Amino acid sequence: MATDKGTSVGDSPEKVIVEAKRFQRQREQGYREQALKIYPWICARCGREFSGKKLQQLTVHHKDHNHDYNPADGSNWELLCIYCHEQEHTKYLEENQYGSDNAAAGNESPSSTFKPFANLESLFKTKKD
């Protein structure tokens, strides 16, 4: 029984892995070429410019982290250098594992309730009197 990727049920794990990687490279090549035509060859995070042999260091990042969602207008993509791309995925994994930092967005109570300058005004008034 053959699958849509060209492997059969009885294939060895090594063959399945090789075939899956080949399929992934084919898929990536399609949206990578599209993204390189749409966007300037600049990392959207750090602003480094890429051309020539260094262009291979510019990757396509899926904003919603869904590699199967590839609209032709490129609305789910941004070009990131390999370093910023790695940082973005590390941040995403940490948010999933430890929870997002919603306190910074105002969605959650702050992690600390200590207010070091709460009495500052009253201290100044006391000194004047």
C-alpha cells in the first residue's frame, strides 16, 4: 500500500525519513522562492541585507508557525536570517512550555506586587514639616 509521499507500509524507517525530508525540501523550495520574489532580501528582525552566496542564510518564517499555511500573497511569511529565525522558534517553544508573558501585554496581573516608591511622596512631606 503506497502513501502520498511515495513510500509503502513495509519500507524501512530510514527510507521513510529520507523520503519525508525530500518532500519537506520540495515544499519549502516552493514557498521560499515565492517569498524571495515578494520581499526584499533583508532580515525582518535585525535588518541585515543578503545577496549572493549569503542569501542561503535568509529563511522563510511562518508567522503563525503553521508550515502548511502558505497563502500566495505571503501574508503568513517573513524573511529572517538563520540566527533570528532560531531565536523566534526558541521564543515560541518557551512560550508553549512555560506560558506566555501576558503581564507585559496587560492581560495578567504583574508577577511582583512590590512598589518601591509607593511611600516616596509621604516621605518628602514628612521631611518638610
